[in-house]
Amino acid sequence: MHAGGGKPRVKAQDRGAHARDLEAELDTAAAAAEDADRPVRIDFHSEPGFELALASLDSTRPGAYELLAVRHDGDVTIATVLVERKSIKHFRKAIEEYAAKDTRKGLPAHERLIANISAIHRASVRSIWTDEGAPFPANGEAMWWEAWLRRREGAIAGFRARAVEQGLRPGPRTLAFIDRLVTTVYGTVEQMGALFEEDDALAELRRAKELSTEFLSLTPREQAEWARDLRRRVVPPGPDAPSVCLLDTGVNRGHILLEPLLDARSTLSCDEQWGANDHNGHGTEMAGLAGFGDLAPLLMSGSLVPIRHRLESVKILPPAGNNEREVYGALTQEAVARAEAANPDRARAVCLTVTTRDGRDQGKPSSWSAAIDQFAAGALDDQRRLFCVSAGNADVDDAMNYPTSNETDSIHDPGQSWNAITVGALADRVDITEPEFHGWSAVAPAGDLGPCSTTSSTWPGQRRWPIKPEILMPGGNIAINPDRTVVDATDSLSLLTTHWMPIERQFTTSGDTSAAAALAARLAARIQADYRQLWPETVRGLIVHAAEWTEAMRRRFPAKNDVEKRLRFYGFGVPDEAAAVRSADDALTLIAQNTIQPFIKEKKGKSTRFVTADMHVHRLPWPTDVLTELGERDVDLRVTLSYFIEPSPGERGWKQRHRYASHGLRFELKTATETFEQFRTRINRAARAEDEKPTSKGDQRGWTLGPDLRTAGSIHSDTWTGPAIDLARRSAIAIYPAIGWWRERHHLGRWNQKTRYSLVVSIRTPGIETDIYTPVAIQLGIPVPTEIA
């Protein structure tokens, strides 16, 4: 971060205290080198918002210290440095001189280097993961890694020998650069972690690229052999497993990979005359992605592939022509009802990848989006449902105007649904391998919005309508020629999936927001499989809670006042799939599923009015002693509140008694300075406000979004960043209602309805290794209490 384009800013520090902290951390990190008589990798963390002096962390003298990798965690920069044993004293001396000596200008010695370092730790295998476009793999996950090695004599031979010792399988080829060697190796995180400790040539790790083109170029016989090999390794789900319910063009379940996931009873159609088979190919493509994700890495892996969810298919499009526009909402409800009738006890995530061809609704509810909201909320039968809906694709030719075209092309109906997870596409691959596209490049940078993905950037009255899309999932990319006059889809920039005519070939490719929605539904079903007790509202909340903006997203909208633009472009970002699945078991992720009554009838004498009823206060079991010890160091608190609204569609101004949403819910965190009773009083006052966006006048500093941005729609997620000692005193969070048509249109008899909500709260301590997990785990033996005011 530069101030006014001049010199990099330097953090003001208490020199003595700062030096003592860093020296102690350096000694701890360096102990490994002294024990093993070998170099040690050390992580240097920057102060948030300040730059590291990277040049000072990379020696030009061989055998001293070498900068291996740099990555970013929000506004914290982390540099991983390989330090020879003899050079540890260089950093110790710099810290000592920073504390005790001044330069000729009267500044602390080495201030540019030392002052901006917030922490020093021994590096782990995760430290050298530099693949911005892919999350770090989960424990136990076997995959192909792309290993970047320091170039030196014998590096490749030694690396491969040590990899085999740890049970990894080295790849056959090596690519040489001026100071790096690149090769591949197959294995788990645990195996790679052991290799990391044994081989100091290892400098960076990325996910190896599995190319769709390699499989598509195979003969039909060869494709069948690869498909049979994968089928032998698939561990199919049980009959009672949750499912992804695909509403599409049907699925050809005769495909060897789909047959174990999709039985005949679950292959349905909204019209028996249409048949349930796939007449178009789109539905079978989505089935492959919803069942397996991108097939390429699985085909290459050689490992067992456990699948814990099933597939369902309901055909909602006829073999020829289109359904009448006005029946799409009813058709969607009928399709889900058919799936539920066939398997009434099964949990499911509904995947809808069929949308209209334009975004003319501009956020306003339609009959289709309202039908989804109604069915998701259980307004007809008190049964809640989880929907994943694609954001819709702009015309591929518009990609030449990327990203302007994404700003102007609005989310397609029914993607404006309040209760559904609307899914946009992430540009997750940029390498083009087809000879016929030599010289072409990917339209979108890796980690940015997909070239055809629509947004809510231009919706009028934005804060009245939900954040759309909520998340992005991988959707490939589009190629553009050197003159930037022609765009085209390529297999190497697409995801590998199942072909609808397996007699002809087994594999094809797909991408954009349809593929992204299928992957989102797959993630939802995986969470449902692991945690059967979670509500649809909670699964939705966990997915959004695990989403973060990539560095590419932050670069496109870097300023603080660009947050709303970033939110309307990318939603809450890309979910860390491992974190989403793991969250319900994480000691630092608190999940509350509760029911609240928003409104009641109040009689005073002869008059009757309808007012706010309940407020819930959750006490948070933070380890206050541990947080207090961390003092002024920054920690992140993420809060996500998820609930379903009952819709009231109809163009009547969307204000006052004609609001679309039945109710709203809001959350508020206790400030560090108020007592618990003062907090309750403040929230009670806010809950009585005659407004759909009541304010509590609490301390809003430190929030990424703040109450003005986070209250749109029916899922609210925000992150507070501040001193750990402050968080120790912010020991409670309140949930309270906001006005809606249930209260304003009380003559409709819904004013006394109760509603469910899910609250997800987690702490993250970037760059801090203090154990705050164990104290929380101990306290979580007692449920988080809820109080009603």
C-alpha cells in the first residue's frame, strides 16, 4: 500500500516491545533449523494494509536466504523465506538494531523491513500454496500437485526419490526455467506435508492442470476404458443419501458413471409424453458435474472416489418448442413435488440451470422467482427447500466487451429469487492448449468473474433487492483472438463432464453459470450428507459463510467505497469447499438454528396494533482470556444470518404495506463498551422501529459491509475486523425482526406466523498461531443460550 504514490508506508511501532515479540517468534521458528542442521522455511506476515520489504527478504548471495513464495490473506501479505542456519543471525541482528540503533536521519535502523512485520512463524506446506484460482486441498484428498523447485544440481532426482519414500507418485516430465524446475506429483496433503519437511528444494505448490482436451481427443473405445476405470473406483452412495435434484432437459442415466447415482425411480418428467431421457444434452452434462464435479482430475487420480449424495432428474422442458412463459413457476413447483413424491424422506438440493434469455426484470420479482421463494419457504406446506439457481449467461459475443458487458447484463429470471442461492461463474482456467487457438488468450483473468456471467450491478434501487449472485463457482473461461475481435469457447477452458450419447462418446465439456450452479448444488448436497440435522437455511448460510473474494476481485474493485460494486459483481465471493463442509465440526464456528415470532397483536384499551414480538440474544462463548492475551492484534469475526421470506409479488410499489418480503431479520453485535443490559435495551429500541431497515446506533467501525449494505435480501453476511481484546468484550449477538407485509397486511392473517433462522458465527486469526480452538471446544459442551426480550 502506497501513500499518494510515494514511498511505502511504515507502521508506527513501540520499537522495544515490537522487537522483543519478533525476536521471540524468530527463535521459535529457527529452532527447527538448529535441531536438524538444515535450512528452515519461515513465514513473515505483514501488518494489515502495509507492505513487506520483499527485496530485503531475498538475498543475492547464494546459500544465505531466498524468497520462495508470496501470498495474500486479505490485506495481509505473507512471504515465505528459506533461511540457511547460518543466516538466521542476520535477521536477529536486524531486529536488535531496529530496537537500539538509529540511522543518520534519526529513524530506527531497518525500519522499512522490521516495522511492517506483524509476526514470524515457521512455515507449513500451506505456506507455499500459491494457486490463487484453487483452494488448498482438504486433508485426505489425493490429487496431482504442480511442484516448483529451486533449480540446483540433483534437485529433480532428489525430489522424486523423497516423494516415493513418502508414498507419493512423481510425474514423468520436468519443465525448466532460469531459477525454477516444475514437475508434478500425486498424493495427499499429509504426504505432501511430510515431503515438505524433508526436501528444501520445494518452493511453491499449485494444483496441476488436468486438461479436458486430453480426454476428448481419445477414440470412443479409449474414452470408454477411462470411464470404466473411474466407475470401478467409485464408491456409490446409499439409497437414503441426500440428492441433487436437476430440473433440466432430462438425464440419460444409461451412462456408466451416472447409473450408480441415478435410479429409475428418480428419473422423472413433468409430462409423461416428453419422456424422462435427455433430448438435448444439457441435463446429462449437468448431472456429471453435480455428481462428480470436473471429471478430469478424477480420471487421472487412480484413487477411490467416494460419492455421498445421489442424483434426481425431473425433465421440465419438452423435446421440441418451449413451455408457455407464464407456467414456469408452477412447472418448477410441480417438478420438485414429483421428486419429493418419488422419494419423500430424502433431503435434496434443487438445481435449476434453466433461465430466461434476458435480465429485463432488473431485480424485481417475477412469477417464477416468487414461486421459488414461496416453495423454498414452505409457504404452501411448511416444508423448506434449498434451491441453487444459475445467474444466467450473457451472449458469448458480448465477452469481447468484458467486463463492461457483465456490469450491464442483468441476472436472468428467476435468479432474482430471494430465497435461492444464485450462482455466478468463476473464471478458473486460463491455459489454452488447442493448436487451432495458438496466440489466443483467455478473456477473464484467473479468479475473476466468468466472461458470460451476469450480475446485479445495474439494478435500480439496488439496496431494495437481494445481493445477486451470492456466490461464484468454477465455470471455465472464453478464448479471444489476438486482435480481440472474435471470441470462442474452447475445451481446454471448460470443465469435463458426461456426454448424453455414451454410445458415441463418454465425455464432453461444459461451463458458464449452468456448470457453476451444478457445482454449487453438489456442494450443498455434500454438506447435507455430512450433517443430516442441518436445515436448508443453514446449508445456504454455511456456503455463503465460506465464500471470500479472490485477489483478482479485490484488484478490480480495490477502494473501500468500491465494496458495494464488488458485492453486486461477485456476491460474497468463492466458497472454500473444504471450509463449508468442515464448518459444522469446527470449534470456532458456532451454528444456531432457531425459531422466532417476528410480530404480535398488541391491545391498548379499544385500539389494536401489530408490533415486533421477539428478539433473541445469543451469548458467544469466546475464550476471553486468550483473546485478551492477544491484545491489539487483529482478528476476524464473520457473521452470517440466513432465513427464508414468504413472498408477496405484484407490482404495487414494493413499499409500506406492499413490501415483497413477509419480514426481515437483522443481527447486531454487542459493542466492547456497553453492558449486557445496555445492549438489550439498545436492540429492543431498534426492533420497535417502524422501518424495514432499523438502526441500532451501535459501533459500526470495523465491518466490511456495515448495516446499510448487508441487510439486502434474506441472507446477511459480514466480517468485523478489530483488536482481539475488543472481541473478547463483544460477547453477545442479537437477532431481531424488521418490518414486512406479515405485519403491515395483518388482515391476511399471517401476522402471528413464526419463522426459522440460522446463525453462523466464526473467528479467524490470520497470521496468529495462538490456540483459541481448544478453549472454545471446551465451552461448547453447553449450548449457546437464547434469550427472548
